[in-house]
Amino acid sequence: GIPAFYTATGYGTPVAEGKEVREFDGRHYILEQAIRGDFAIVKGWKADWYGNVIYRHTAQNFNPLMAMAARVTVVEVEEIVAPGELDPAAIHTPGIYVDRVIQGNFEKRIEQRTLRAGGTDADA
């Protein structure tokens, strides 16, 4: 990740005290250190023993980024496969960012639409 970045936000406030200040194009910026999470626990769809992970649907949004940003990443997946079974082009998080892979026991609940049998709202 990015260890630090310059931002104009906070310049001239108590937040800027003791921080490096630089000027770019006539504007002052302070150097902010990046915040790094200690742990990331993310849910994937499928992974191999080496930690290469594939996500499905909306899990592709932030899980890959969180896995790369944390010091230690634990991935819970629905299925663990042997190395070489995953299509390399489909891998969202390479194993270098994953410390542990756990196979979860997921209950696939499907919501069913139910309708009340005849009557009025007053009967409810």
C-alpha cells in the first residue's frame, strides 16, 4: 500500500503540528501517515491452499482491498481447492496477501415469499 500521502486537509490547524509541510503549486500540504489495519477477516467464494481467492458478486467490492491492506488476512471461503484448479485470470486476491484460509460451513438460506390466506387487515 501507500505508506504516506500529502493532503491539504488539516494544514494550519492543530492536526498539522509536528508534521512535514510542503508546498505544491502555491498550496500547502501536510504529510499524513497511512493507517494500516492489523487484521482483515474477509469472505471469499473459493480459494486454493496457497490463499489465492475468488470472490462472488458484491464481495468483490472491498474484500480484495481489505485483504491487501491488513498486516494479517484471514479468508473464510465456501470451498478450498487444490493449487492449479483456479483460473489465474479469475483470481481477485493473490495468495501473497493471505495468511490463513478457513473453509466455512455456510447455510444457504433462501427466502420464500409467503402470503396470508384471505381475510382483512383487521384479522392480522
